[in-house]
Amino acid sequence: MCGIVGYTGYRKVIEVLFNGLTNLEYRGYDSAGIAVRDENEIKIYKSLGKLINLKNEVERCKSQIKNPTSGIGHIRWATHGSPSLINAHPHTCSCGKLAVVHNGIIENYKALREELIQQGCVFRSQTDTETIAHLVALEYSKVKDLEEAVRNSVKRLQGAYAICVMHKDVPDVIVGARKHAPMLIGVGEGENFIASDTPAVIEYTKKTIYLEDNEIALVTKNNVKITDINGNIVNKKVEVLPWEPVALSKLGYKHFMLKEIHEQPDVIRNVLNGKLYDIDEAIKLNEVKIDKEKLKDLNKIEIIACGTSLNAALVGKYLIEDFAGISVEVEASSEYIYRKTTTNSSTLVIGVSQSGETADTITAIKQAKEKKSHVLIITNRPDSNMARLADSLIPLNAGIEVSVAATKSYSAQLISFYLLAIYLAEIKNSLNKEYLKNLKHELIQLPTKMEEILSNTSNIQECARKFSSYKNFIYIARGINLSSAYEGALKLKEISYINATGYPAGELKHGPIAMLDETMPVLSILIPGGICYEKILSNSEEAKARNAKLIALTSSEDENIKNLFDFVIKIPSISEILSPALTCVPLQLLAYYIAEFLGKDVDQPRNLAKSVTVE
């Protein structure tokens, strides 16, 4: 979850490190630090909190910095040890000649720590990372080769790591290694980069090399050497990034989250492009490699995901079961990996992740592959670890998402599930052809309907202002929009810190209704024409009878809605089956505007990070 960047070359090192860390700050912001090799010594600067504090600290100390020629930097999301200056990266060995930054968790650090203390190492922090620094330093004192010292050290590490190591006695060399945590090399001319994610390097180069597990990179300004854990040379393909640096700009929006919400109509068009050509043509999913005859006979699908992706998966379950008649199980990856599953070679396993680096989901996917399941990955990062594990792939094509709270990637996941469900239905011939045509026609119209909402958000802003002072919220829905209630509540919780919970509307009277009074707003999602529309109205009446303030999110023109609800957020008319792809937009905006009115840090909410690369 932390961010790593390293550089050696002809540019101003500190400027490169700060630019890289700025573009990785969504991965963690508990503390930050850099280590630079300057005048034959390793100089380290750290600060608590966000990157701006580190920039101020380096500016204060600029008279001490002469001519650094290489460096490594780190943005921390705290795991081992509280957010503090002493726990901030980079960490050093006892003599201070070596510096290391680390993303991941070392599971056997306590045993290693005790062993290293017995050998005279003096620990200053509570982190598992400091163990790596002492371990590599001791190895270097024996072998006098930094690459070999790192190789010998990582063989002893259990858990997940992406590390960068520098040593005073090895000028302008950075050694990187990874296992179960992402790391890439940015390839330049007269300069090279190392980072945990592509935004750190995209300003300088689009050429990248992705390290695999148990690979080690020796990086100098003119060369990159990659070996396996045993020292054998590995020839790696240089890949070209699909994004431009402008993807990391707010383009005039106050926050990345607001920009990314407004990008959703074009994101939907991108997802549909090349897959849905015409309402009379079959859906094309060229990167779904599973045999169509096998898909016809498929009787079980498992979808595994975390967070927002898990809410998208619930929509996927509803759609696949409704359209194709295939049984679907949805489970949080963190639960899936610690129980005995019935997954086998006849199971299609779908992994969903915005980043493609979600640690729990990667572990779950590996377990499924061990059981010979066909694995389909839905991700926004076709260059990710998860995509590389996939047998089949549906890329989201949403572009880089910077804000920690997922918005456009969620919409893209939903549309991907619609396409997959229709694809399966067409193979199984399980839907009426006229119904399919209407469904595809409405999918094509969806971006325009999103733009209609986004073109006039004043009503949503008014609602946000009116309800921003409440400390608790309940979201209710039924059927396919139940996951919309879950996701809307999650968005509000993530960025405003208001305690919000989604419930099936019919479950209100089975416990949650005890919470209802004039201090508990209830947001109801009501789509006319749905089988449960009248039922949700009735559930809303029950909440009103307990003095709850009511908000309706609806496309209904029923005048009685205004009499029942204290506030109505209108969306364009849409069929219930497609409505989750539209209701997500006002729910995202409502959360955004409430958080903004409360003065919260919308793009970087406390305690969260964009990519959860540790279990």
C-alpha cells in the first residue's frame, strides 16, 4: 500500500523523487522520506504526515544538500509500528551506510529481529522494514557485493516485499527486489527509475519492465540487470505504458474524485468500445479465452473481490444469474482464502480489482489456479500482477484513478459485468432476442444519461448541504440496487467519516429500525417498474413513521414521492436492471459534496490507501 520510487541519472534527484512520490501519494500518507547519495554519504530526510511536510523539511535543510546523484523515496501507509518519525522510511542499518524502503509485510521479522540483536544490531523503530536494513548490511559486510547481499537476505524473508536498497560504498546503484508486492523499472536514456507503480515514472518515461516474484534488479543510470533468486540472468520484455502524464492532472477540478466522477460517461464508452458494436450483433469479449462449449455447460461461477469491487461483484451475481441462469457465489477475498472451498476445474473464478494488486484477491486467485479453475480477471490495470495470472481478462479501460475512493473504476466494473452477463446469455441462448436488443440499446444510451446528471448537480449539492450535519445514515434498496445501497454508504463512510450503512429495505424491521429517529436520515433507492418498487415505498413509510428524515433517489414522476420524502434526487428514466450503473453517479456526488462541505480531504481520506497490497 506504500509508495516507492528510486532514481539514478542526470536529472535533479530530489525533484524526481518528489514528483514520483506526489504521484504515488494516494498509496499512503502517514509519513514520507527520502534517502539520497550526496558527497559520498547517504543523507536521509523524513517527516510525519503528508508529502508537503517532507518537502518543507528538505527545503529547510537544503544548505546541507550539495549534488545528489541517486536516491530512493517512500510514502508510508502504516502497518508495523504507529505513524511516527522513527517508523518512517527509509530505514538504515546500525552504521547508517545503507538505506532501504519497503512495501509489504515481513511475517518472520520478530525472529529475525531477535537474531540480529544477538549479533549486535541496534534497532530504533518498531517496523518490520528495519529488519531488512540490518540483514542486508550484515550480508554486505560478508560478501562486499550489494546485489548478492540483497539476494542472500531476501531468501530469508517470509511474507510480502518490494524493496529498494542503496549503500554508501556502492555509488549510484539501487538494488530492487519483490515478492507478492508490485515493482517496476522505468527505462530511460542515461537514467533509470524504480517504483511501486507506473504514475511515479510516467512523467519521464513510458518504457517499463515489470519485475516478477523472486526477481532482483540492479539499476544504474546506464544499465538494468535482472536476475532470479539464484542469480541467473532473466531477459525481460520492455513494455510501453498506455497512459499519458495528463492523466495525473486535475484538469481544473477541485479534486481528483470530482474529475473522475465526471469522466464516467467517457469511461463507459471506452468499456463498450470494441465489445458492443450494434444491438443486432453479439457481444465480443476477445480476451475471454474459455471455450464456448464449456461456457454452455458451466453451472457455477465464483466471484472474489474486496471493497468497492465486492459491491460491483454483487451486481455481477445478480446479472449472471438473471441473464444466464448460472449459479454465482460472491465472497470477500479475505474470507475466501482462509476456508475450504468447493472450487474445482469446472468452476469459473472471476477476480475483480481496480489495481490488480489487491493482496487478498491475488492469494485467492492463486488458490483457485492450484485447483485448476479457469480464472477471469476484471481490472483497470492490464499491466498488473493479477492480470498476469489471468487465463482470461476484461480490461476496464478507465484510465488512471488517483482518488482513493473508487468511482470511475466501479462504473467500469459494472459495465464489464453487464457485458459478461449478456455474453454468457448469448452463448446459452437464455434471453429473448428483443429483450437483448433493448438492453444493448439502453447500454449505449447510458453515457448520455450520466451526462444529464453531471450537467446539473445543484440539487445534489443542496441535498448534501442539508444533510451534512448528520452523524449517521442508512441506505436502503432491494433487488439489484441493494449493492448500490452498500456502495453509496461505503462512499459516504470513506470520505466524510459519517457512519453509513446499507441494508436490504425489507430488513429494516428486523433490527435496524430501532436506530430510526429524527437524527437518522434514510436514503431509499426506488426505480419505478421494478418488482419491489411498492415494497420499498412501504419500507420508507415505516421509516417516516419513526420520524426519520427521508431522501429518495428515483426516476419516478409520482407526485406522492414529494409528499413522503424530505428530499428527492432525480435521475433519468432507466430500466431497473440497468439502474445500478446510473444510481452510482448521484450517490458518489452526494458523498463528495458532503465531504467537501465538512472540509474533509476528499482524495486522501484518513487511514486509507488506494492499492491494498498487504493482507
